[in-house]
Amino acid sequence: MMQRRILIAGLAAVAVLAGCDSAPKKADILEKAKGAKTKADLEKALGKPTEVDKIGPVEKWTYKASDGSVTYIIVADQVTLDVTGGNKK
């Protein structure tokens, strides 16, 4: 009987967690990174990016959001631009 209760509680917890959207919104990402001037600042504020593209000294760091994505353009270790994108349908 006790094992059955534990199983039911576990399944309920999984169902609740499956319904949660763990990705932040674009606005949350932009707010957390406000004032980040360097790659180190950005990584400290947001963690590792979802995707990194490099072309010479230029890097593009993209963070996925529940409502799209936020991309930061980094040149010579300096954060120079942020761009948001919508969800792809």
C-alpha cells in the first residue's frame, strides 16, 4: 500500500514537471544580462549559451527562450549587440 502511494506521488510529480516550461522568456534573459559588457559578464549572468557560432573574432551567442531566442554578438570579448527572435513555426 505504501509503495503504491509513493508511485502515485512520483507520477503526479512527473506530470507537474512535464507541464512546466523551464526556459525563461526573452525579456527575462535581456534583463538578467543588462549591463554585461564582456563575454565573462554575459556568461556569469546567463550561463553557457545554447548555441555558439564563430567567424574570426566575431562570436554569436544564442540563448533559447520560451518565446523565441536572444542572440548576443561579441567582438573581441566585448558584447556589442543583442537581437531577439521569435519562435519558428
